[in-house]
Amino acid sequence: MTVAAKVAVEGATFSFDKCYDYAVPDRLRAAVCPGSMVLVPFGRGNARARMGVVLAVVELQPKKPLKELYDTAPENAVLTRELLGLVQYLKEHTFCTYYEAVRAIIPYGAQYRAQQGPDGPRLQKQLTVRTVSCYRRSGREVRLTAKQQKVAALLTDGRTLSGPVLCEGAGVGRGVLDTMVKNGALEVEKREQQLEVYQNYVPALPEEQPRLSPEQTACCARLTALLREDAPRAALLYGVTGSGKTLVFVQLIREAVALGRTCLVLVPEIGLTPQMIYRLKAVFGRRVAVQHSALSNSERLQQWQQIQRGEADIVVGTRSAVFAPLDRLGLIIIDEEQEHTYVSENSPRYSAIEVAKQRASYHKGLLVLASATPAVEDYYAAGQGRCQLLRLTRRYNEQPLPAVEMVDMRGELAAGNTGAISGRLAEEIAKNLDAGEQTILLLNRRGYNTVAVCRDCGEALKCNLCSVPMVYHKKEDRLLCHYCGGAISPAPRVCPACGGELRYAGTGTQRVEEELEARFPKARVLRMDMDTTQGKNSHERLLSAFAQGRYDILIGTQMVAKGLDFARVSLVGVLGIDQLLFAQSYRAFERVFSLVTQVVGRGGRGGLPGRALIQTVDPQNRVLSLAAAQDYEAFYAEEIAFRRLHLYPPFCSLCMVQFSGAQERETADAARAFGTYLKEGAAGRGDLPLRVLGPAPAGVAMLHGRYRYKLTIKCRNDGAFRELLRQVQRRYSGSPYVGRISVSIDFNSDSD
Ligand SMILES: Nc1ncnc2c1ncn2[C@@H]1O[C@H](COP(=O)(O)OP(=O)(O)OP(=O)(O)O)[C@@H](O)[C@H]1O
Ligand SMILES: [Zn+2]
């Protein structure tokens, strides 16, 4: 008998993604277990060493001798049984390869790569935690020079500081420290560099515990009861904007921690992490760790290891944090649960909410979804009794929700206003400036002009790799493709197709910023969009500057619309919302409703009453009117009726199969063939109800120079359907299209 490891190897394609057997050599016997990261010989003549993950260790009688594992990573890179289970889950539900799943679960920094050692290929850590020299006074009396005295002055009260901090603080070079170590004035030791993230925080809440409102108290009591049940539980916390959901979270986390359980809190985007971290750190201090993609690799690794070692029992982060290696996970909170950012757009195309459900069920924990505008599917599930529904119907201080007014933009042009800001909105902004109150403006389009159209041929200038109009960015004087990043600089004056004159039109955030500065020269305007938040910690910097009152007006894209809590914002303006109503998605209305309700809810959260203006050319529009009334229940009732009638989730699952290739004809043919395989596979099977729509060109018909087609399948996403899909994929991999037309499967896509 041979001890063998069943290994899923990196770089496999979906159809060849299976387990390979390897013999475990004696020297690795003790270290290799299910979940181990290993290095294996792969391919003919073992041409390359590849990474893999051990799915099982077995004893078997091989027909021919097995290849041997080269190496295994140390224990702290082993996937726990639970996380290994998630690898299987992701493979089964999102149609990724094993290794893609592994990569999603273990952050880059914790992974290993192959390196040639003296006895063959070995595993090498990709990133090591850096150490840094730290100094403190020795207590010995030594005569010090003037420079040395400056150093010593920084190290009073037994303090220890790192070399770089000391040198900068005292204005001296490294040599001074070295001399002081030699002459015995200082002691030095190597320490793991503490990458303290979010250390410069100011407690946002008063020290004493806030008194919860009766509604909040009732909510906490019910959730705490669920938490204590020691069984998988799910709840939907539907609380109007500014109702104090965060305070309920804090209380619930206290309870969970007291029960010896760990907690995970997810927010939908990086911009919302600082606020959540500060609020939680104010209460729980260093027990809070962070996981999101804006951390550097070493920061991310360090935080990850802290969680793994059990030094942090509360984790805050964005989507990928759902895989944080927490043990005894008792509580998972997903804030703004309606946001589509919880769905990954690359393989594995998972939904963090679905993964959270798996984890809650594994750990017998409580999953809390929270929002002022819950996803229609989740509100429906609550109505069906599949999760508990809790409500916060009022703001905690009985402050009313903001008063909303529609501004009819059809009149503006006639009145001679060609700008993006209506006369009414300008009036209110002026009032706010006089009163020293703050304003938030939402426009969900970055750039200056959003299109360049030829006056002669009428064509909009498009990216030559993607079928989307290019956006004018004024500061750099260039046209930019927001899909592939391609640029034309300087921005052309004439149409590349016919030589006609180009007219730049459409309004993005940069243009509104300029308009505000021209109209209100004294106002301090802050713009927040993807272009101003590229730098490290930029969200945090800009938001805290706004919170401290260093700006009067915040203009931004959807990133300013939700979750933020500023006491001095009393006016909200919504610009350019009409276009979003026509987006190609069955969720378009839901999106607009949520976006508008959320941004309106940023106003009037402190003591000041809030008001909001929505600019539209269609003031009677149903969705906008309901959003203006902030009437979620009414919106939900209409939306769920629509979904039922036209068969959309939650009444079916939508599976989108995307095809992309260099030739348009061939791409469409591949999609058609796939559709045929599907229909043939399902024919005559009552257990496989499905409707195949398409093939049709994708919403963005060309991306990065590749044509895109899609099949939309209305189905029941169960084991039988997924098995059918796998069969179809196997059949496809024997077709002439394989390798030329790539296929991806997405159960969370929201276009149709
Ligand atoms: N019981 C309370 N005592 C004191 N302040 C409270 C209380 N409840 C809520 N607040 C304050 O009200 C504001 C809004 O609370 P919070 O940010 O938690 O709302 P939310 O429900 O998350 O809203 P949104 O969904 O709009 O983000 C915060 O500044 C919070 O500190
Ligand atoms: Zn492009």
C-alpha cells in the first residue's frame, strides 16, 4: 500500500480539473494532510513544478508507481476543514477550478511558490513579514551628544520606537542610533514590523455606552436570542436610513464575543471600511482586524495571520473578507446587503452572502443581513419565513426622514440654464452655504463629458477595443475607456471616422465640480469618485476631511450614496439619475430605488432637519416617486409583482453563460451550440425546468477586442441543473470551439 495525496493542481482548465494522485514521501508524511498546500511535478517529464492543494490523503495500491510530492507548505498555510469545504462548495456552485477557489480563500500573501532548491523544487513563501529594529533606552548613564540627546528625548518613559520613526522624529541619520547602541545608551531588538492599520483614528462615539431606543432594544433582544440558539440562523434587519443599525451591530457583537464566538462584519465597499472600523475599534480596540483589497500585501498577510492565530476575533472587510480564517464563528453581519459588490465578477463568481450562509451553517452561527433597502429576493425570503425579519422604522432621535422635492429639468433649458445644477438646487446650496451646513450631491458618472459625438455623422466616439463610448477627462485632456482603460490623448477635435467636428456632451462629476466652483467661488468642494480615490487610504483621508467640516459640498458617484454618517449634512441633491432607469437589467429599478433612497438618507442624521432634491425629466416616474417617499414596502410590492409576472428571481434562478472570442460569427455559433446541448440535455426531463434565451450580444458587445455573446437561462439552481451544466461543458470541451471561445457561467449576473 502507498500513502497517496489526492491533489487539485493549479493552472487546470475546468474540464481537466480533477484530482491527481501523488505518493507522499516519508519525510513529508507527518506534515501532509487534507488542506495542505503542496508542490508537485506535473506534465510530461515533470516539466514544471506546480502548486496544488491536498483534498484527501488515502492509502491505495497504484497500478504504476506514483510521482512523489516535492514539498509542502508549513502548517499555518493549511486550509482548515471548513475552508477546504468552501473550496468544494465554490467549485460545485460557481463552476471555477479547485485552485481558483483556493486563491480566493487564501490571500496572495499567504501563498507559496516554487523555487529550485539543492534537492529539487521546494516551496518558498511569496511574502515574508518584515522585521524592523526597535530601540529603547538601556538605563545606563552615558554622555550624549546633542543629536543623541534628541533621540533619547523621544524614548522617555521606557518607550520603544522603530528606527525609521526615531530617525524622522529626531532628525538624525541611522548612524547616530548605531553609535548609541555601541556606547550602550540604547538597546536594540528585531521585531515583526507592526503594520498597524487604521491607527490614526479618533473615537467617533462618546465613551459612555449610548442608550438604545425602544425599537433598537427590542431588535437586539430578538437577535441575541437567535445568537444564543446554537443553530444556524438568519435574520434580515430592515431599518430605515439613520435608524442606528450600527448600534445594534455593536451590541450584538458584544453578546457574541461574551459567548466566546468570533464575528465577521462585511461592508460593500472600501470607502465604508474606515467608518465601520473606527466605530468598532472605539469599543473593541485591537481585537478588530481588517481584510480588504486596498491593504498592501504585507498588511493583508499580517492581518490574516493575526486572525488565524486567534489574536483578533472581530473582522471587518469587503467581499473577500468572508473567507477570513475565523474559528468559532458565531456572528456574520452583512451591511448594505443589497449591494451588488458582494458578488465577485471574476472566477470564482461567488456571492459573499451565499458563502456567509455556508459558514453560518457550518459554525451554527447567526447571519444578519442589514439594509434600509433590502434586496427584493431577501425581503421575499423573510416574508416566506426563511429568515427572521426585524424592523427599525424610525430614526433613533425621532428625527423625520428628509423631505424630498422633485425638480423638473425640462424647464431648465427653456429658462436658459445649460448647466447640470438646476436653479432650485443652486438656491438650496446657497442657503446651506450661508448656514454653514454641508451638502452631498450624487452623480453616478465620473469624468468631465461622458460622450464625444460627431456633428456630421452623429456617431459617438467609441473605444476601439470595447463597444462603449469614451469619456472625456479634462485635467489630462484625454478620452478614456472606463472598461479597458484605453486612452486617446490629447482628446481629438475631429471624428476619426468622417473628419467631422466632435461635440463633447454629457456631464460627469468633474464637470459638476467645475460648475460648482464657478457658481459658488467661496464654497469648498470635494469630489469623490474612482479618479480621486486611487491613492492608498484616500477614501479615509477625504471622508474624514469632510467629516471635520473642511469642505462644504461633497460631489461623488455611488460611493457617497450609502452608509456614510455625517451629522452636518442637511441637503442632498441627486443629478443625472434618469439614465440609470434604462439600464439593461431586471434590477435597474431596484438599483435606482435603492440608490436614491440611500443617498436621500444621508441628510438630517444629526440634529439638523434634512431635505433632498431629485433632478429628473420625468417627475411623475413611479420608481423615483417611491424613492422620494422613501417607501420601501410600496416599492417592494410593485417589484415583486413584476418579478412574479415576468419570471425573474426570486421566482427562478438566472444563469448567465457568457462567450467571448476573437471572431464574432464563431462566438455566436459557440453560444448557439452550447444552447442546443443544454436543450438536448434537458429534453424530456421534468426535473429540469428551464428556459434558454438567446444567444444575444452581451450588454457590452465587445470588450478588450473580444466579441461577447450570452445565453440567459431561467432555471432552478439545484444539483440536477448544475449536473446538466457540467455535462454540457464536457460536451462543449469536445467541440471545435473549445480553446477559441471562452465560456463563463454566472449565477449572480444581474443583466438579462
Ligand atoms: N441610541 C442611540 N443613541 C445615540 N445615537 C444614536 C443612537 N442610535 C443611532 N444613533 C446615531 O444615529 C446615526 C445613524 O446611525 P447609523 O449610522 O447606525 O444608521 P444606519 O441605520 O446604519 O443608517 P444607514 O442605513 O443610513 O447607513 C449615527 O450617528 C448614530 O451614532
Ligand atoms: Zn476599451
